[in-house]
Amino acid sequence: MKNFSIGNFKLDNVYNPYIIAEIGVNHEGDLSLAKKLIKQAAIAGAHAAKFQTYKAETLASKNSPAYWDKSKEKTNSQYALFKKYDGFDHKEYKELANYCSKCNIDF
């Protein structure tokens, strides 16, 4: 395997993987919850925290029906569900990136 780096992490053999914590939208649009998830990922040994970034308008039609079990998630359309979690803007993502840096984890 060829040696290369991701940030400050050097990948130099197959026994030293780079771990990415998939936070996705599990923060539910809550900045403080997102920070808690970053902290927990760092404590667990992850090297990076990954978020899903999108805007509902570019992802789903306003008329898109739900495809999930609505007894667990009451939202009636894909657009409405995606809209619930697309609240972070550039400023907030920058704040999360800075928090990742404080936790010694890549963003």
C-alpha cells in the first residue's frame, strides 16, 4: 500500500485505518446535539466527523410521498422530512468545523 495522509493522519499500513463517524442528520437540526455527537465520536476514537449537507429544495419534490413507516416518523412527504433537518447554514457548519478542531477530529 502506498503511504498517504488525510489531514495529520498518516495511512501507512492496513492495520491503521482512518475512522469516519457518520453523524449524518442525527443531530436533528440541533447545533448543541451536533457538538455532543462530535465529542462522542472523538472519545470513541474516530478521526473524522461526517455530516450530510443538503437543502430539501434540491433533494426532493414538494409532492414526494413518504416511503417510511409513518407510525415511527409522522412526516408525510420526503420534502417535509428533509426540510426538518436542513437547517444548518455555512456559519453553523464553520462552527462545527471549529468544534471538531477543538476535539482533535477532522471535519
